[in-house]
Amino acid sequence: MTGDRTIKKQYQIHASRTAVFAAWLSNDYTVPPVARVFVEPEVGGKFYLYMADEAGSGVMQGRFTEFRPDDYLEYSWSWDDAPNASTVSVQFLDEGHDCLIELEHSGFDNDDTVAQHSAGWDAYIAGLAAQLA
């Protein structure tokens, strides 16, 4: 993916910024269809999301280009090692006792892919929030 379409979303989770950041990178907080997570939490570090459901399986992978603990992540996003990656940036902010997530996912080349990923982010955040509740 190397297009000019971008997803921009905000989410509020009833948990501390530190807890949400830790859960984002943890194998203990996987949200289906993610079955397993591998993370090297540093700039240049790799990460893999191993997906599996009734429709099949795949691996989403990337590298961290920015990594500021409890604050900000930026990483590439590529399915099954596709040659063109999109970019995800996530800001974690304090919002009272909650965490406000500002998410941007850029580099899409068509509206269908934007819609699929947008729905995927909504489902992931809902699942993460439920596990942190």
C-alpha cells in the first residue's frame, strides 16, 4: 500500500495511559483474530501479529520507526510481508483517569481497504478496552 488515503480516529479507554500502552504491546491482551504477538519494543525492532480465524490465517508485521514508552508508537504495517507497507502512528494521552488514543493509519490506495482497516481498528480497540475493564 502506498496510497494517499488515511484513517484518523480517537478512542477513549477507561484505563491508565501506562496500562493501555503496555497492553498494546502485550501477548496477554490479544484480541481475535490475533492469536499471538511478538514484539521487540525499540526503534528498529520488529513485531508480528499472528492472525487466525475461520476465514484463514496470516501475519501482520512491521518495524518500529518511533518508540516512546507510554507515549507514542509509529510502525510500518504489512500483511504477509507484502512489498508496500502502510504506516501506523499511535499517541497515548492522559484524559482524566482514562487514556485517549489518537490513531492514524496512512498509505491506503482505495476506499475498500480504508473501510476494512477502520472497522478492524474499531474492533481491536473495543476488545482491548473490554480486557482492560
